[in-house]
Amino acid sequence: MRFMQRIYIMAVSFLPYCLILSFFSAISITQASSGMIGVNYGRIANNLPPPENVVNLLKSQGINRIKIYDTDKNVLTALAHSRIKVVVCLPNELLSRTASDQSFADKWVRRNIRKHFPATEIEAIANTTPYLVPAMKNIHTSLVKYNLDKSIKISSPIALSALANSYPPSSGSFKPDLVEPVIKPMLDLLRKTSSYLMVNAYPFFAYSGNADKISLDYALFRDNVGTLDPGNGLRYNSLFDAQLDAVYAAMSAVGFNDVKVMVTETGWPSAGDGNEIGASEANAAAYNGGLVKRVLNGNGTPLRRNEPLNVFLFSLFNENQKPGPTSERNYGLFYPNERRVYAVPFPATTSTPVNRTSEQAPVAHEGESWCVSNGDAAKEKLQAALDYACGEGGADCRPIQPGATCYNPKSLEAHASFAFNSYYQKNARRVGTCYFGGTAHVVTQHPRYGKCKFPTEH
């Protein structure tokens, strides 16, 4: 978890809130050589859209992997047949029972995993300290019993507070009191089951607490001179890479340099309290946008250059009921009304507004509806979306050319609305075809610009 109090109060609770099950064998995205981007779907809020809407939002953004913090049947049912892969969690309160009672583990897997698989493509299960490894072993035994172990792997996230040293990265080491009882047995199980070690990494905390020593550009993936690690001779240009390589160094120090790593939580808040230095919308956009581009370029960290990064951003929505400082309620990429907090270049929004990786077409909006531009969209984004719609998108933009019936009013917003609607109708008003990077939305009243009439079907 991101909560700072967990780092300081829980001496051995370096693991967050759940034991994780995942389809690690299937991790990939559009390009096989690049990394994987997923998003955490937290639900500590009373104003979030229903799961069915969330599934359509994920599809519209090209997000094909999410992590949830339980096995909520409504969420898993909504995700069925969506081709979105899901990481699920076994909550902490069940760990003791799971660790001590194999029949309980069997029952939990049967009710919460087997029942939904494979219609819902469950990816992972997560856990916490003293019952961690026994619970992981019992869940794995249950997966074997139900012939699910080849498709679904088990792991558990660690926070960077599990490290005794993290700077420079080459000095990375686990806290001595965790090595024998937890770290080594867990890594041994991950190695035997071909699973991943899961890591929660938040450069925001390191920067906010040490802004006088850490460059903001270094924390946000911007151009910077970087830092040289005297221990391994490698230069680091991002705090994220440095944190991850500290984990790799710590694993190597205990003899497990062959276990792969996945980042199951990372993010940056778009707002915070006065003492939360660096919490802002611009910085959140820079961090998450820079990280997505960093992952999609296919390169690993300086220490493991050839291993693509696999990352889950935190979080899908701002969650208004989360406790703690203001930042805790402002990690979302989207507001609960499904509007973007800021732009992030997911695979489907870097060139097209539709998720073309899905084999199952999204459902269409029912009744008459039209797609129009958002009045508050930035001109640059609106122009780029218009160019796509009239170009690669194949919208019929002849009516908005000079002298044509819909050329007037001569405004970017009006022309974009016509083009967006043409694209939307051409694609049978399917959900996700009226987004254009957050510059468009669906309306149910017939839009009119001057004498221009918008078609409802092509």
C-alpha cells in the first residue's frame, strides 16, 4: 500500500494488504518486446461508476490488465469475457486461516477463483507477514488440486520498506530480520513456481521527504544529468529505475537473482496537503506519462537491461473514502464520473481512441446518441483528435471543408464535433468510440451548429 503509516508503524508488515494470484505466463501487451502496463482498480469510495461502466472505460483506453483488492463477484462477473486480465487478492484477515487450514484454502479457491475462471481471466493472488509463505503454499496446493497452477501463479507484493539499504542501488539489501523467516522462503517458492516477486514502488514518497536532495526531474522521468552508482558503475536517470535495481541487488545478495520482478503499485498524487511536496496534477501527469512511455519502449533497468518492465499504475479512480493525507484520495487517473484527471498515453490513446487489441467488440449505446467535442478540451488535443478522425479514423469530413454544408461555423470545436460524430456513427456507436483522448463525449440531444445537421447512422 501507499500509506506512509504502514512504512513506519508495522515493523514487519512490509507487505501490503493481500496475497496475489496472476496469469504471469500470459504477460504481454501490443508489442511483444515491450513491457506491460496495467492499472489498480481500488474501490474505497462511494461515488464510483458500476463495474460494467468501468470495463467499457478500460476497453476504451486500451487497458487490458487490472488489479483489484479482493474477489468481489460483481466486479469479476462484469469482467467475464472482456479479455481483460485480472489480478485478485486474498485479504489479510483470511491469511491466518489459509495458512493453517488446507481445506479452507481449497474452499476459497473453489468459490472465488475456479468459479470465475476462465470466463474472467484472473491473473494473480496477494498476502502478509507471519502467515505469508504458509498461506502462499496452501493456495498453490489448491491451484494444483484444481488444475489451475499452470495458468494462475501466486505471489505477494513487498514495499521498499522491506529494504535495509536502497542507496546507491548496488547496496540494496533486505532487512536482516526478514531474510530467513520470510524473504528466502518466499523467493524460493516463487522460483519453484516460475512466478514473479511483486514490488510496490513510490518515488513520490522518496522525493517528498527529500526534495532538498532529490531532483524533481530525476523523479519524474524528465531529462536530467542522472546519478552514477559507484558500486556498479551504472548511471541512473530516474528514481524509479534506481529503486527497482535496489530490489534486484537485494535479491541477488540472498541468492535469488533469477526471479523476475513486477511492479504492482506505483503512482503520483495529483493533489496533496501543504507538506506533501510535489503532489500536483502536472507532476502526476509527468510521472505516469513518463512511466508509460518508459515501459513501452521495451528497455529494462540499468541492472537488467534486457528484461521488459511490467507495471501496474495506482490507481484507476480517485477514491474519496480513503483515510490518511489528501494525497491518498488523489492518485486516480480518472474522476468517478470517468473523466480524465490528466492525460496518460495508454496504447489506445497514443494513436487511436479505440482498443483494437480486443477480439470482442464493445456494446453499442442504446437509442439515438451523438458524439461531440468537449468545450473545455485543450486546442492542441482537440486538433490532434480531429486530424485522427478525418485521417486514419476514416470519418466523413467532406461536409466541414470550405464551402461545404457544415463548414460554418468555422470553429475547431464545431468541426471536431462533426468529425467525431461521423466516426462514432460509422463505428455503430460502440462504447469507447467517442472518447478521443478525453476530448469528446456522448450526448442524447441532437446537436446543431448553424444549419449543419449531424447524422445518426452511416
